[in-house]
Amino acid sequence: MTANVDSVLGLLVLPAVVFALVYSPLIARVSSGFVSPYPKADVRKRLYADTIDGMLIAMSTIIYQRLDSLPFLILAAAYLLLRDGVRGQSVGKWLLGLVVINLERGRPATMSASVKRNIMLIVPGANLAAVPLEILTLMRDVQGQRLGDRLAQTQVVEGLGAKDFVDEFQRWWQRVAGELARSGRRGALKDPFSVKR
């Protein structure tokens, strides 16, 4: 029993305490570096997007525990690290219309930027302290940059998401339906088999 308590202290509590102690001095030293032309993204949207991503990670982790299948744990870790590397959007960010932008290039974040901004969230123990500290930082920071954003020179901004995709699809479908209706009416007028009265 004592060995279990010691291992929990060593694996989780100690890294959490160390990370919490170095967090404030570290964030003070790592300046944003680039002045952002982008406004701060809505904090609630960011928290909702992170909740969606967290549920995907938790679901994969639970499946790993239930089935004792290592690929699900690897999938959870890979998603956590790489989630913002495809067009700068994780599933949660895409659903809520948020994009991670590389401030140096002004383009969506790459896989390497995603790893840089999320690496501290995968370290056991440190992630327990990182989550609340990062949330407080993104709420207080003028640009909404957490430590991970400062390390990767990124910022989360409002962008195209699922709602925009659905709106664009509806506009496209209305154009297609309108064209089909017009061509159907023209076809009815030119139909040689139609009965003339």
C-alpha cells in the first residue's frame, strides 16, 4: 500500500507541484514575441472546444482501460499532441469556428506547432497543474495566449468552422436546386413527347 502511495506521489503529485512552481516565472519570461493583429477569441468558445476535445481523449482512454488495448491510448496521446495541426483546428475548434494561427506566418498552425503548444498537456502530473493554470492564463491574457501558445508563437482566433461549412453547403444546395428547377422547366417546354392542346 505504501509503495502505491509513493508511486502516485512520484508520478503525479511531484511533477504537478514542480510545474505549478515554475509556471509563473516561465510565462513571464516567454513573451508573446509577436504583436498579434487578431482579436482575442471568445473564451467560452475555447473552453467548449477544449471540452469536446477532452471528451474524445477521455473516450479513447476509457476504451483503452476497458479493452486493455494500447492503440487506443496511443490514439488519445497522438490526438492530444497533434489535434491543432490540421488546418489549425481540432474537432472541437472546428465545431465552434476557432483556428490556431501561427503568428509568424499568419497561417493555420502546423503539426509541429501543435506539438509545441500541447506538449505540457501530455506529461503525467504536470498536466494536472497545466490545465487550470493554462485556463487562467488564457482568460487573463490580452491575446488569449496560454504558455503553450507563447512557446509555439500561436494564437487561437475566430475562423471558419462547422457552422460556416453548413451555411456554405446550404447556399450551394440552393444554387444547385435552383438550377435544376430552371432546367426542369426548360426541359418541360422542349419535351417533344408533351401533349399539345
